[in-house]
Amino acid sequence: MSNTYCVATNWGKGFFTRSDRNAFYLSGHGANVWVVGNNAAGVSWINRVNGTAKVKAEAQAIVDADIETAQAEWDALPEAEKAPAERFVLRTRPEKYILP
């Protein structure tokens, strides 16, 4: 399965529908990056939400930069704030990952 990548701002209800989710693959990532199934319905959705198409390397760089910012913010926290507030709540440093 091939994917298309875009940047689009989620405005809330109606940004994507159940019908959209059934018609194509869709996953959201940091910095408003979306991975969309490369079919007619997916491309139509990108146009409908005024998305800006990106190649995978561009989308990955945007997500990486967002994660690096979050990592710097995490690193700057005092150690007491990095510890879990409750026994079952885990707070961890954001980690980089590869887009599908």
C-alpha cells in the first residue's frame, strides 16, 4: 500500500468522517502531518481539507522537528516533573519514529 503525505490543520468536527476512515487509510502525526492512503478518496480528502502535499522525506522532517522540540522541552523540565504523578501514569520523553 502506498501513502500520500500532507500537512493540514485539523479544525475539529467534520475534518474527517467515518466515511473517510472507511474509504482510505488516515493517520495523524505531530505538526499537522497526515498520512493518507494513496487512492482517489484520499486525494479528494486532502483537497477538501486544503492540505499541502509533501513527499515522505519532507513530512518526516516536519515530524522529527516537532519531536525534537518536545524532547528539548522535556529535557528542560525539573526531575520532579518528569516523574509520574500517579502510580499508573507514565510520563516519558518523546521518541522519534518513522512515518508509515
